[in-house]
Amino acid sequence: MGVGACMGASISVGITQYYAFVQERQKVHCLNTLFSKLQINQSIIFCNSTQRVELLAKKITDLGYSCYYIHSKMRQDHRNRVFHDFRTGLCRNLVCSDLFTRGIDIQAVNVVINFDFPKLSETYLHRIGRSGRFGHYGIAISLITYEDRFSLHKIEQELGTEIQPIPKQIDPSLYVAEYQTGDENVGEKQQENSAGASTNKNS
């Protein structure tokens, strides 16, 4: 609800935040469900280690979705090529480590998923900021395990924000450009939706 600040930065009013409470072994299944239900233009999926980045990218590819991955242990020229190809739209999904949290602006990204929930509010802030760039809308979905519950509460407190339980259906106007009217102010739209995770909206 309230938009808080952390270390001089704040959550964009165009980003709607959700969490899904899952067991670790359910994460890939949950991700597959999100892929099938969401209208993803491009997505960035964050993991907490380089090993998990590569493993998850392989699983996503095995599920039949286009997927690249990028992390700090890759050669710089390889990272540059992956980033360029993702930015130009050759792939829909990118799995990455926190190497990719700062200073990366890709307008087409409308969904960010925390496959692994971060421990620090600053990391969370930079991650979800990869969606909703350039005044566009975006959604950030975090997969939360039992062990993550304290980090979730801490990050909400530190950022002065509320991460909502994910509803059964997410209003496309929160993150899909085609459902957004051109004369609608992003801040007004966010305030309209802050009363609950699944409010009905007029377009």
C-alpha cells in the first residue's frame, strides 16, 4: 500500500507486488503455473546463487519455454551477448543472479519473479525495479517458503510497503500494456488497486 523508501530509493508506483507461499519442492510447478496464466511480454526470474540460476534455466527450457540465463561467473562477452539478445526480444524469459539487479532498463519486461526470496530489502528493491520501467506497469511475484517468512516481514517493514497474497486471477491492466488506457495516470491506477489484491477495475 504505502510506498516507502530504502537508502534513497523507492518502489515505483507502477509495480504491483505479490507473494505465493510454497514449499521448496513446489517452486518449479508454481513457476510453470505462472507462465501458463500470466500474459508475459518478457520476464526476469531471480535466484540466489549461480548454480541455481543454471539449474532453473534448464528446467524452464525442459518445460518448453524460451529461456536464457546470466550470472557473474560467465565470461563478460558471453554475458553481453545474452543481455543483447534478451533486450532485442529473442527470448521471453531470463533467469539471473543479483548481477542483473542494477542499472538494467528493458522496457519490455513486465513480470519479475523472485524464485528465491532475497534476504535484504535493498536487493528486493533493485530486483522488482526491473519491471515497470519508463512509466509502464509491471508485477513482481515472490515465491515464499516457510523459512522466508521473517525476511518477507522485515522487507515489508523496512520499505514501508505491503506485499499482497497472489490472487487467483491478476488483473491484466496491472501489467499488460494493451489493457491500459493511454490517459490514465500510473499513480492513480496504483492507488485504485492498493485497497486489495483483487479489486475490480474499470478501463
